[in-house]
Amino acid sequence: MSFPSEPKFVTVARILRARGNKGEVAAELLTDFPERLPEIKEMFLRAESGTRRAVALRSFWSDRNHPGKGVFHFAGVTSIDDAEKLRGLEVQIPLERRAEVPAGSFFVTDLIGCSVFEIPASTAAMSSSPCSLSETPMLLGKVRDVYFPGEGQAGTPLLALDTPNGELLIPLAEDICKRLDVVARRIEVQLPEGLRELNA
């Protein structure tokens, strides 16, 4: 006997505050495809407790004056007081409604929860033993979050790992993150010399 699987959701924004006096809210966008959001008429609001409720989207637009920010107006939210009650909630859509990304690309939400392994900086062409411990990838920890540079600032996003020794920040750069396999929930990295000391 098979049971229907739990529906999966992806977070596309985080509500920051009320904006305007008709119930609109300003939000931090967590999607690279904000232009698709107006097409999705049913969204979900998720609280930190994990509770989730469906809401109808009346309108959405990107904030041209603040890159990475957008404005949502949900049905039934008609005042500043109503909008303030949404502060801090995540705006989610069903997983199957998210945009397709080109091969080799990924969603930030796919990285959260991935196990991160450190691989040796260089491996010899021929090892004395196929099971040489020095070449075995070492588990560093799991990705808890992804940090982005501040508004209008150039820079590389950082993977925030939970490790046995506390938080470790690793730049999400090609020369460090050698392999990303979001299906296997695995990231392999080569840490440059001194990175751990920077985190200390």
C-alpha cells in the first residue's frame, strides 16, 4: 500500500515589513526568476514554527530602486496592520512550479542541507594504496545557510556550514567548490590555505 508523498515547497522570498497602506509587503527575493512570480496565483506563507497556509497573490512587482527586493500584495491583506502580521514569514511555491534552470545551474535552496566533503588539494597519479586515507574525502559538515554580499556589493556568496567545531564559511567559488551534486546532496571542496584560520 503506497501513501501519497508530502508536497514539497521552495522558498522564493522572505517578508521584511509592510509597505504602503493597502496591505502590500516588502520582501527579500530568494529567486533568480522574479519575473515568473506574477504567474503563480496561489502561494504559501510559512512561519518559523513550520506551519504553512495558502494565500492568493493579487499582485507582485520587483522593486527597481532596491535590487533583490520585491513587493507582494496578497488577497485578504488590506491594511498596514494586516501586512505587519506577515513580517518574517517565508513566501513559498510548490516545488513543481519553480523555474527550470540550465544544466550546471542550481537553486540556493538545493544547497541547504547538503553534506560538504573536503578533498585533497592534489592527488598523486598512482597511489600506493587505492584506499589511502590521505585521499579519502573528509566530511566537514552540512550547509545551514547561504550568505550573499550586501545590496549593491560585488562578491562571492558564502556557504555557512555547521561543523563539530562551529560555523565554517566557504566561498561558493568554482576554484573551491569542485563538485556540486544536489541530487546526491553532496558538495566536494578544496579549501585554500588559511581559510580555516580566517574563520577562527
